[in-house]
Amino acid sequence: MKTIKLLLGFAIIASVFTSCYVEETHYIDEPSISLNQLLNSYELWYVDINATHGYGETPFLQIAFTLSFNNGRLYANNNLVGFGSQGNGYGVEIGYYDAYDMILDVNHIIDGYNSFDVYQINNNTIELYNPYNDTSYFLKGYQRSNFDYDYIFYDNIHYFLQEYEAWEKTYTSNYGALNEFDNENYLQFLSGGNDDTFRSSQDQSVYNINSIYWDFIGDYSVGNAPGSSYLKTLTLDYDFFDNEYFDLNVINDSTIELFHVNSGTVYEFKGRSYIQYYRSSAEGKSNSEVDELKKRKQSTQKVDNARENTRNT
């Protein structure tokens, strides 16, 4: 009996020390610097969308890959076209912010006002808790010099495909077997509620992309090619016809190369009508239409948010 009590005592002590270690490692209640200093300690804050807790959504955070805080001005990389070069790596200005007493107030140029409780999780991670939708976003801090723009680009390449209204075939190799895909001249990758849907057209030399007649609509998927971080695979599901398999290579911000695996044919497609998200001049689209076009989605299952709104209002 004495042995059992002794073991139980050690277990309780170990539990207390373990709890304290986790608390100190993963949550810093009172940072030694001000919130403004904390936000400015890193040039880029990567929005880790898969770490989000809660079932609500804050639109400008749902679309951003990175945020940057600079003397009251808020910047974001919302697009993968120009990622790493647009705005010297900061992206575009999306609004203003005010930081005080671990509270962040944001006035977004389209979304308007949002307010967040800010918690410092560790040396380079912060939590933005929106008490109005009970959802927390987690941001990881980087300097531009050590931020892997290429990795983020290729890890999210399906969003890159969605940043043009259409992709026009501009080149077909003179080698490779004849195949049905030779007849396809335009591709479109849809976003929003149809994040895995593509359309194809056999129209030729269409001046106004709004005039394209889409012959087929189906599902698509982007995967990782073995042995390379930057080479991807693209599968176009043509339903009862057959699937078309490609190696996908990005040539530049507006041109992709598709290697047709079955025939050995190489195609190049050029993006038509770039969509700059969350800007009023988004290629003739209204802000509400652009909002519907693109939103980053969690690949992990959503979880309840343990954070409770304790702010005095």
C-alpha cells in the first residue's frame, strides 16, 4: 500500500511538471515586448490555414498566404502569381491596423472592421482569435530572407491554376502519339465551392474569353510527382471517356507545361485574364464575385476552438 502511494505521488509530481513545461513551451501569457513590437519582429507571417481552430471564417485571413504589419499598414500575399516578387515579397496593401493591449483591430479595404485577441504561442507563432466567430488563426513568423516562397507556391499550386479565367493552349510538340487531348484548346480551373472542378473547350482563337463555349466539365486533382518537390501531376477526369494524366511544370507566372504521360506529347498553356484577389480592379469582376472565386480551405478536419471569449466588452 505504501509503495502504491509513493508511486502515485511521483505520478502527480511528474504530471504537474509536465503540465508546466507544456504551458511554458506552447503559450506565453505576457510577452516582454509590446504587441506592435511583436508584429513587427517578423517581416512575413504565414497563415497556417490547416492549424485553424473553430468553424467560423474571417474572409481576409481565409484568402491570405502571408500577412505583414508595417506602421499601421497591413499587407498580404493573396495570389501565387507574382508570389515573392509582388510588393518586394510583401504582396499588396489590404488595409490598416491598430495594435494595443494584445488586441489587433483591422480595417480591411473590402471586409471592413475585424478585431482579434492576440496570443503569443512561442517565439515565432501567434494566434489571432476572433471572438465574434469563435475562430483562431495561427500565424508563423519569418523574415523574407528565410521564407521559402517556392515551397509555398508549389504546395498550393492548385490555387495558382485558379488565378486565371482560362488557360489557352499555345504550343503542341511535333512528337508524341495522336490522342484525344490534342483537340482541347482551353482549360479552366474553378474555385470557391467547386474547388476540384475543371472545364475544357475545343474552341479556337477566341478573342473574348467570356465567349468560350465549354464542351466538358469534370473533376481534376493535383498531386506530387515522385522525386521532385517542384514537379506536380495533373489528372483531368473526363468521366466515361477516360482520365488524362500529365506531368505539370510551371514555366513562369503565366505559362504551364503539360506532359501527356500516355502519348508523350508536350503542351504549353498560357493564362488569360489574371484575377488579382481582393482588389477592386479584379479584371472587371465585382468584389463579391471575386470573393466567391477563391478561398483557401483546410485539408485537415475542423476542430472545436477551446479558446473562450474573455474580452470585456
